[in-house]
Amino acid sequence: MSLVVMVAHGLKTLRQSWPPYAGAAVALAGGIALITLATNMLGALGTATDGLDQQTRTQIDDLGSLFGIMAGISLFLALFVVSSTFGFVVATRRRELGLLRLLGATPRQVRTLLLGEALAVAALGTVAGCLLGTAVTVPVLRILHRADVTPVLLAMPSQGTGWAIATCCGVGVALVGAWRAGARAGRTQPVEALRDAVLERRRPTVVQGLVALTATGALVATAILAPEMPLLFALLVGMFLPIVAVIGANAVGGLLYTELAAYAGATVARRDPAAHLARDLARTSSRMTAAVAAPVVAIMAVAGSMVLAVGATADWSEGADRAALKSELVVEQAERPERIQDVPGVGVSDVRRTAQVGFGGGPEDVEVVDVAGAAATRSLRATQGSLADLHGRAMAVTASYVTDLGGRVGQTHRMRVGDRTVKVRLVAVVPDAPNLWSDIIVPDDLPRIDRAARDTGTVFVRTDAGADVAGTARSIRDTGAEVSTGEEWVGSVSAEAREMNAVVLWVMLGPAGVYAAIAAVNAVLIGASQRRRETATARLLGATPAQVRRTALWETVFTGAGALLVGGAITGFTGWLMRQAVVRDVPEAPLTFPWQPLSGITAACLVVLLAAAVAGAYALRGGEAAE
């Protein structure tokens, strides 16, 4: 057969084999919708920087990084789920492909047939996904603004770029998934056309084994290096290591998930015949078991790891702030901050000020400090160099700034202050305290900095020895300012940051959870459609409809238990890694466990599994006697 004839035949077979491919189109459309949404959000941020102050632009830049991570996760899930779905679809057509081979089709022609079908599915799924992603963009932007995630209401960007990116991703994901499945289909033997049943392979191939070994090696190496790993590097590893672990687990998913499902159902199988049959099905139907488990493992591992990484960052920030802050009182919204020093009982009044300067090729907010006051109230100290040199044309930076951008004590940099460029020398590196000072610190006697500096309204106060702290706080409140203790202030700032992080995570991971549910339900429906003969035979042997449905429910439960175990193990490993880095940097950092978001993720996975179980039971509701 010629390639043209095979492509034409592919379009015909697609019309005949549309039920399983409908699931692949739905999976692809969901992934493209996620990518379109993430691209639109990034585009909206790019159009919102005109006329905004530096603080707002900085916040928008930070959101851009988060939305970029969301786009990466969306692409990973789309490639992951669609590839698995195409492989599952091809596996259900082994007899048909074997018949084509029996009629003389070559492996290349079989692959071309599947690629032709994949292109048609890609066109349908991409268009549907782009339309869906565009439709939900405006509501999502409004939700983000109402939740105070975005400082301004972002407008819908032009759809040309977003649709172009989504289309490339959609076609690429579909072709990659189909090519991987087609390579396996090309090895289908003609004798498959004569078989009523095919024993699915559970043993991983050499390539799959190498992928799993590589992922295991990465986990072992990370565990060994964890006690010496810097926090920033640990955070980066914590973002990407779960993806590596998920890929490794799914490379051997046909063996791993089936064994775990069989183990999970061992106890129940002894008491219920339907559960016993479900356990055997979960163990022998490796493709369906792996296809249902894969999205659950992915969302559990990736989402759970991100929650723990963000929580560890908040713990580190709170611990660093508490260790450094020596002020008994913190004043906010002070109209005349300089007058706090005149209040009876106030020993040191450290007014927090910032300034916008030109540095490193762009605008930058820097901390303007009175070195003596900051040292007394915020424990400003040098880990490299000396704060005694922080005066005049000098600057200090935090340790994380050096890690991110480099630099060493003694280097000279150009800084634009107002309309004049000043050469400043890096004289010290200070510890990180994210809420107490910025990454770049300059002295208050830097030439012309007084013209650019602005009060933030926050004053750190050390009281006189023996002074009544409560009385001093009342006196400061009489000036119209808000006053809290240092402990209260750190707690409120940390709580606000955690709340904002939770909102951002739900926005980033919520759509991915919905996508995982679609993928799991899709896999169950495709598998159920291929089991109608088996279901009818079970009915002929005396199984009731209730027993058939209960078998489908138990199979999904056992599969889900194994998936949650793998996803939970990956999440737990990431959490341990993050904690090692946090306590290494800040030994007194608090340990908070994000029960609520982790419970929400677990509940979302359970809902995914419940939806898949109900879908499977519903699909098998009408099994009749075998013909």
C-alpha cells in the first residue's frame, strides 16, 4: 500500500474507531485548554506594565514566573496524559492492526496510519482546547484580581500568539504520543488478528528500565546531598524532582501500579468475590491500571511537592525574620515616622525606607538604612566583609542575591540615583531576612539617595532599658499609628504570605486537577469499552449487574490506593528534602505542616478516582449475555 492510501484509510478508520479516539481528543483538548489559559495569563501580564509603579511591576514580574511554571506543568501533564491515552488506544486495536499486517501492511505503513489518525485528533482537540482556554481566561483573570493575587485587573491579550503556541503544542503532543504508540504498533505481528485475547506485557522494556533506574539514581543522589544542599538549589530540585520521579514511576507503571493495586486489594479480595475479580483485573490489565494511576500520581506528586516547597519557603522566611528582629514593637502606617523617636520610652527608632535606582540594566528597589539603627533593631550584620564600610558610595547584598546573580566583596558597580550615575563598592554580604530588608542595601549617606528615598510607613522600635513596653505602645498609638509586638508582626506577615501562596497554588493547580480527573475517567471508559465481551461472559456465568458494577468500583479503588501511595511517597520525599535545606540555613525555623492544602489535594485525587469508578460502573451497566 502507498502512504497516500494509508493516510486515506486512516481517516476512514478514525470514523469507525471514534469512541476510543474521542477520549484521546478530550484529553488533548483539556491539555491545550490549560496551555492556552497559561499563555493568555502570561500575555495579560505583559500588557499590564505601562503606567504602573515599580512595586506593582515587581509583583507582576513575580506572577509571570508563577504562570510560567503553570504553563510548564500544563505542558508536562498534556504530554504525559495524551501519550498514555494514545498508547492505550493503540493497545485496544491490536487485532485490527494485526489484520492489516496480515493483509501486507508494513510497520511503516501502520505507523503512518496512526499518525494520520493522530493529526485528525490533534486538529479537533487543539481547536476545542483553544476555544475553551480562551473562554475561561477572562473569568480566571477576574477571580485572580478579586482574590488580590493581581494588583490590577488584567485584560485579555491578543489571541494570535497564544493560539499559535497552543496549536504547536497540541500537534506536537499528539504526534509524540502517536509516534511512541505507533512504534509499538509497528511491531504487531499478523497472528494478533487471530487472537481473541492478548496478554498484556507487565515487564518493562530495556528503555523503560533505564528510565526508571535514572530516576531512582537521581532520587538517591538527592538524598545523599540533601544535608549539604543550599536552600535555593533545594527549591529548584524540589520543583523538578517530582516530575523526574513521576516519569520514572510511570516508565515501569505496568509492573509497579499493578503490584501495588494487587497488594492494596489483598485483604478485601478474601471476603468479596467481586473484589477478588477486581484485584485480578487490576493486576493483569496493566495498561488500564497504569492509565488510571498515572494522572493521579502526577497531580498528587507535583501539586503536593509544590505545596510543601512553598510551605518550606514560608517557614524559612518566618524563621529568618524571627531570628533577626530585635524590636519589641513594630509601627505601621505612621504619618510622621521620624517623630516616633520622640515618644517616651523609645530607645531606637529605625524608619524603614526604600528607593528606586537604576542597577543591573533596569530599575531596582533598594533598602536605605541607618546602619547603626538597623543593626540595633533588625540585627543587620555581615557574613562577608564589614558593615563598618557601609557608608558613602557603598552597598551590601544578601546571600541569596549572591547565589542568584553572583558578586564578591570589593567589586565596583554602577548605580543610577536620580539623574546621576554613582560608582558604589560592594562591601558586605548580609544574611537573608525577606521581610526585614531588600536584597540590595545602601547607606542613608549615599550621594543623592535622600532625594529618591521614601518612607514605607514601617518603623522598628527598640525601647529603653526598663521601659514599660505596653505603655510605650499606647503612647505610639496616640499618634495615630498601628502598633504590634515584634512577634505579632512577624506572625501576621507570615500568615499573609501563606494565604497568598495558597491562593496562587489553587489557581495554578486547580485546572490541572480537573484535567487529571478527565484523564482518569477517560482511561476507565476506554478500558470499559473493550471489556464488553468479558462483561457479557461474566453475566452468562451468573454474575449480577450489581456484581459487575462492584467489580469495576473495586478495581478503581485498588488502582487508586496504589497511585496515592506512590504520589504520597514522592511528596513526602520532597518535603523531607525541603526541611533539610531549611533547618541547615535557619536552625530555629518553625515547622508547619500544610494540612489544609494537602488534604485538599488528597480529596481532589479521591474525587478523581470516584469519578473514574462511577464512570466505569456506568459504562458496564448494560452487559448482556455473550453472543
